[in-house]
Amino acid sequence: MLDLWAVPCSRRFLGPSTDLAVWVRNPNQTVRGSRGTLGWMPPEVVLGSPFKPISADLYSCGIALYRLVDAVWPEPNEVAEANRIRNFARSFMDPDPSLRPSLKLIYTVVV
């Protein structure tokens, strides 16, 4: 279990299990089956539909990023920045996998 402590904040952030891997040859490859931690899985995985593992991972990363921001922010002068990051994280959690950002887009935003 990923267990990150928010310092100096007294709240704790618990993330999903990170010991599961699905190997894919390209980002458009789909797989079937339920993989992951309930509560962190995207809708398409929960429903048992074929899914793209990279897109599914983005959904879980969006949840983790959103919760992490809540665990460590906002300080009164950082509310705007925290909201910007929350909105970015929400885009990862779109119920429609085709509307989640690509890794290329995420890279351009982060870098």
C-alpha cells in the first residue's frame, strides 16, 4: 500500500496498491478483467468492459493527485494553485476514457 505522510500537515494520504502490472505494447491496446483497488478503479474496469490500461491508470492517478492536494493544501495564499491542480486531476477522472488527457498532453502541462 502506498502510504504518504503529508508533512507538516497532520492528515495522512493513503493511496492504492501499486503492486499490479499489465503489460501493453501501445497506448491503444485493450484488456479485459478487473484489476486494481476498488474505489480507485475507473468505471470501465468496474463494469468489466474492455479497457486501455494506460487510460485506466490515469484515472487512478487523478484520484491520487486530487486527494494528495487535499491532504497538503491549501494554505490561504495557495488556494488558486490548489484549485488549478484539482481541475487538472479531475480531467484524468473523466468517466469517458476517450476524454482523459494523453500522456503527451500531461507532459506538456507538467514540464
